[in-house]
Amino acid sequence: MFTSVLMIEKALTSADVEFVTTLHGDEPVAFHVLLQPRGEQADRLLRAIDDVALGEIDEAVREAETPEGDEARSMGERALEVSLKALRTTGDTAEGRLVEDHPLDALRKLVEEVNADEVIVLTDPHYVEEFFHRDWASRARHKVGVPVLKLFSHSKA
């Protein structure tokens, strides 16, 4: 069985699930999902700049409405449950947890704990962070000791 740690920031779409569950053909995969709710993941200014870079001016204006704190955590818990259920319906195993602080430390610890074969980072594009190599995937490549695959989710958060 192949062991993948999957870092996400929102619920997986059906297209996302199909994408990650077919990466290894017919080989069964054990997914260990880490979800850090978007409200805790980046500050509003960076998210607004990303929205502007994508030409989504209306989204940039609405960044002030993005849930933070307990509300983001509650939404994150629901997103994690939806994602785990969707992964399990494919026949793969899946377990997960929310990450509230230091996502890369949690990632490194989980990779060691489950003896992961790879890390998959599945997020929306974050152009500012990616440009400066401060996104999760770029930073994880220097921390985890296993291959890190960066994928973009199939829908906007």
C-alpha cells in the first residue's frame, strides 16, 4: 500500500478526489489528510493580492468576510469530514486532522509518524507565496525527506 500525506485548505471536490486517487493507478493508497482552514492559513492582504492576480476583483473585496478563528475551525472540520468521506468512497483509506499552528511542522511530524511515501499539496494558486517560494510545497521540499507533489485544486475556495 502506498502512503500519501495530503495537505489541503478546503474540502476536496469530486474532481480533486479523482485526481489524487488515480495518481498511482490501481495501487491502494492510505491517505493522511492535513487541513488548515483558509482563515488561519494566510493573511488577508496576500489572499486579496492573489485574487487580483487571478482577475477576481470581487473576491479581493470580499476577503474581509473570510471566516477566522472558531468559525474557520468549524468550517475546516466540516471540510475535512467531507474530504475523508469522499476519499474513502473510492476504496482507499483516509484519516485526517486539522492543523491550527505551524503546518509544516505538523506535516514533517506526520510524514515521519506514518512513514509516508510522498506528500501531495493540493491548494488554490497562491501567486505571491509561490513567487517567493514561501508556499507549502516549496517549503515542504526542504523539510520532509520524501517527494512533494504540488497540485492545484479544481475549484476556487
